[in-house]
Amino acid sequence: MSEENVDQPKQKSMRIGNESGTKTAATQRIMVKPLPVILDELDDSIRLASEAAKDAREAAEEARRAGEKAASEAARVAAEAIARVEQTANNAMQLANLLNLAVKDALVAVEKRLSEKP
């Protein structure tokens, strides 16, 4: 060995990377970034995911409340429309009964006149 190599520790030969022995971009990034930086990034990602999940839950709750309000309003409007239709049907039935009575009275009057002898 030469003098230059004596002072340097021997490095074990390790094969890192894909099948061809070359390092991939992901491996290089992981192997280059310090662990505290990676952990900070993980912590930030977890925090952001937690905030996003909280926002999604809040949006879902707001959508549920809006859906319930819309359903309640639709039910109220439908009930009012049904009540108006029922009232119109009742009025029509009363008018039909009155018309029926008037026609019967007119028929009786016509029969009476026809049965009278001149």
C-alpha cells in the first residue's frame, strides 16, 4: 500500500441501487438527506395530512347540514303544495256535488213540466 492509502480507512464494497448496480434517484436522495431533515419532512407531511383530513371532515359536516336543511325545505314546500292540491280537490268535489244537485233539480223540473198535460 502507498502512504496515501494507509491513513484512510478501508471502505467495504456495497452494491446499492438497482440490478445494474447504479443508484436510483430515490436512493440517492435518501442517502444524501440527513435523517433530521427527512423526519421533519415526514412530520410536516403528517401535519398537513391531518389538517386536510380535519378540513375534509368539516366540509362533510357542513355539506350534511346543508343537505338536511335542503331536504327539510323541500319537504315543507312539498307539504304546502300537497295541501293546496288537496284544497283544490275538495273545492272541485264540492262544486261537482252542487252541480249534480242542480242537474237533478233541473231534471225533476223538466220531468214535471213534461208530465203536465196541457
